[in-house]
Amino acid sequence: MKYPVIIHKDEETGYGVTIPDIPGCFAYGDTQEESILNIQEAVELYYHREDISEPPAASQMEDLLNSELYTRDSFLYLADIDFAFIAPKTQRINITVPEYKLIRIDRAAKDKGISRSAFFVDSAERLIRNLSVAKTVGRRQKKSVLP
């Protein structure tokens, strides 16, 4: 669904994104493009941290033009935010795993006191988080070597 957001740039900083329909949720990026790309991740992290289970209603852009959040140093953007991550519905999947690896996975899941499915989901989420952090660090390292 499309949600209006307010993007602003302060002196000597990157771009900040305020999401008026989700008070307290903000995104950031060194460039406009990066700040826009970070909106989805910011919303997901915020929703998980605050344990919210319903998406908000979207404001009208016209209403934000008269808001105190909108200043002459900012601009409005219509962001596509996917709230599928809060869907409580589970989905059955079929995967193929070598038997010896499945035995190791089952042992690890048992040691943690969780099901095989929970182990796969937890591991995948941890991997996604690590990849996201590595991507962000990689972008910063690339920028640091440029003149």
C-alpha cells in the first residue's frame, strides 16, 4: 500500500524520512535513494519492536501539506510499504535437505527447545539481518574510499 512520507535533509547529515502514519518510526539514508530504500526495513523493525499487528490507515498527502512535520526544507514522497510481514497466516513449504544436515538441524532445534520449522525461520531471519548489515557496511566502505 502507498503511504505518504516526508523526506528532509539537515545540514551536514543524510536524508531523514518521517512516516507520519507510524509515529516514532523513522528511516535514514546517506542519499535520497538510500533513505527511500530503507523505509521498508525501518517499518518492519519498528513493528517487531513495538509488537504491532495491524497496518495503519494511510493519510492523504494534502493533509500533510498543512502538517507541522512538513516544512519548506522537506518534500513529500509516496512510499510503497508492504505489510505482509505482519500476516499471522503460516504457509507450509516443501524443501529438500540432505539427511545428515537434517539430523544436525533437528539436534540444534532440540537444544534450543524449538521446532524444526521455528529453527529454519529463526535461522533465515538471522541470515537476512546479517546480510542487511553487511550490505549497509559495504556501502559505507565503498563511499569511504572515494575521493
